[in-house]
Amino acid sequence: MSQDPVATNQSIDGEKRFLRYHDNNKDRAENGKANADEEERTGNNLFSTTKLDEMLDGTKVMKRLKKWKDFGYNTYNLPKHVQASKYDNLRKLF
């Protein structure tokens, strides 16, 4: 004769509990806090001065220029800080 396991109830006030909370992002959005990872993925960080300085040193130049093109940038609509004389060579490559 085997014993049946004791049934446990995973509900509190009639709502089922989950191991992962699926509504955390909804709460953040309601509070006006945007997800930092999402911002980075949308290309807001394409033209940070640290990345531009790395490109001057030859780090990931072609990859980043391709990203600029993928996001619709060309030599005429680059942000103002990329127009600085310091980055003339990058604009010529683009």
C-alpha cells in the first residue's frame, strides 16, 4: 500500500502563485521606469563618446559603421558630437 502525497494548494486569495513573476515589467512601465537593456538594444547608445574613441583606435570599426547604416544614419544625419573634427576620419570611412 503506497501513500498518496499530501496535496498542497498554491493559491493565495484565489490567485495562483507562479515561480516567476510575469508582471514585473508591467509594474516598472506603470511607474515610468524604462528597461535599460531595451534602451540599449534600440540603438540609443550607438554614438557614445567611449565607442567613438574606441573606433578611432580601430576597435570594431566596420561592425559599428554597419550598425549606423542599419539604423538609417548617413554622413548627413549623424549626431552633432560625431560632426566634431576629432571624428573626421570616421565620417570619411562611413
